[in-house]
Amino acid sequence: MHPKLQHPPTEIPSLSAEGKIIDPICGMNLDDLPNLVSLVYKGQAIHFCDEGCKKRFEADPERFSKMPPLIQLKNVWKIFKIGDTKIEVLRNLSLHIWEGDFIAIIGASGSGKSTVLNMIGALDKPTAGQVFYRDKDITTLKDAERAELRAKTFGFVFQQYNLIPWLTAYENMLLPLTFITTQTETSAVKARLSEIGLGERLNHRPFELSGGEQQRVALIRALTNNPEVILGDEPTGNLDSSTGEKILGILINLNKKQNKTLIIVTHDADIASQADQVITIKDGQMIRDHRAHKKIYTE
Ligand SMILES: Nc1ncnc2c1ncn2[C@@H]1O[C@H](COP(=O)(O)OP(=O)(O)OP(=O)(O)O)[C@@H](O)[C@H]1O
Ligand SMILES: [Mg+2]
């Protein structure tokens, strides 16, 4: 019997509003996929794309039974047009991200990882499909509302640190506060700088700082608004391995101690293997295998 026939309507996100069978953990559309992994929870059949997702559900069914996931991409397409050429970068991508998870997004160069991150962080809009944040479709927001959501909700850390060259380390970190109306907590920012060993660098400009120091400033800047979600696009990609480990340590600590959802695009198998969930992008889609295979980073 096709698994669809076993499904009653449910609160558990194993069946979408459109009646598609989806993996509640990773959000993959399972319609027409062979060899699903299933279990019965509270009398209801739930299906998964692989053993990894099933194990995650089994470890904490209560958590994953609560709709909605923090972030949901539903049937997202992103098509870039260059002249007469169309590039389909994301091709009907559906995925879930659960609050408090550390997610690693991996895949070959050009597979669409940064594009996915830009969708999640409301930096870009899909050509078709929807992106939900706490069940709110953010693709329908006006530009100003999207900017506000970004400023209040997301902290971005990029491979290029993107510091403003003519501002000091301290001024760079205060930058996000100019976009929102909350009380300026300048002393808290100064304290954070000292905590990460940059107390002496307050008045230095980016060119006077090492790569690792610049990335630490960028990191603190990303945290200035106390975001719920931290998005990193190869945040340690430009750093030597020991500095990279320190930066990653800070990020993972924020995830574990403060329950910040952490989503990192990476080419590094060791980083990916520390994540709660690996999302592998291939040809603009999420593949079924959520393990952090080494070959994915090189093929
Ligand atoms: N603004 C754009 N206009 C046209 N094509 C784009 C644009 N942005 C991305 N692309 C194309 O989309 C594809 C995916 O790009 P993306 O930056 O998401 O890849 P990626 O997986 O992050 O790669 P990398 O690991 O090299 O950073 C690439 O072929 C890229 O050339
Ligand atoms: Mg990229």
C-alpha cells in the first residue's frame, strides 16, 4: 500500500496542508520516493527520507510534533536570468529548520548553498515558492518589513568579513543598532569585545586587524541585536585552522548555551560532522542522504 493511504489528517508535520507527504524533520517532499523509513507515533504513521531523520524524531518526538518548524522553505525555485539564459539555481526545494538546531549546509561549489542561505535570511526572494518564519510567509512582506525582520531576527557572518573599512572595530559592531529602535547597549558591546580578547582593538580600523580579529568583530556585530538565528556563509573559510576553530567554538557555544539556531554553509567535513543536521544541496535540491560525506566537498 502506498504510504499516503495510511495518513489521517494530522498536527504532526508529516503531511502538508496540500496533502503531500513530507519528512517532518528535514521537510523533504516524500511523494513518489521509494523506500521510505517509517514509524508509528501516537497511532499515526510518520515517514522519513532516511534513518537519520527517523532517529532524530525518535530521540525527541514531542519536540518535532510541535508545528511549525522555525523556518520552512516550500517548493522554492530561484531562477537567475542572464541575457537570454536562465539558470535554475534552486529547483523546487522544500526544507525544515527546527529551532535550536545547528545546521550545516554543504555541497559542491555552485550547487546553490549561498542562495539557500539568502532565502532563509530574507536577503533574497524566491522566483516561486514560499519561505516561512514561525509560520509567517516572509516572501509576501514589503521591503521595509523584510529589512526589519532581518535586523531583529538574523545575525549574518560571511566569509568576507564585510566590515566598513573607515569605521573602527567598535563602530562596526554598533552598526546594526542604527537600524532598530531598541536602547543602545554600548557598554554591553564593549564588554563583549573584551570577552573575546579585542578590548585593546576598540579603536582600530579593519585594515589594522588580522583576519581572525576581523571575523571576531564581524561575529560580535552579528550578535549585537541578539538575533534568534545566526547565519554563516563559510564563516571560517578565510581563517587559519586554529583561528577558525575558535570562531566556530564561539558559534557552537551560542547554539548550545543560548539555544540560538545556527545555520552554517561550509566546505569543511569536520564542521559539518558536528552539526545536528546536515543539509546537502545538489543541483538546487536537497539530497536524501544527510550524512557529512567527505566526497561531497570535493566532487
Ligand atoms: N545574482 C546571480 N545572478 C546570476 N547567477 C547567480 C547569481 N547568484 C548566484 N548565481 C549562480 O547560481 C549558482 C549557485 O550559486 P551559489 O552562490 O548559491 O553557489 P554556492 O553553492 O554557494 O557555491 P560556492 O561554494 O562556490 O560558494 C552558481 O552557478 C552561480 O553562478
Ligand atoms: Mg557560496
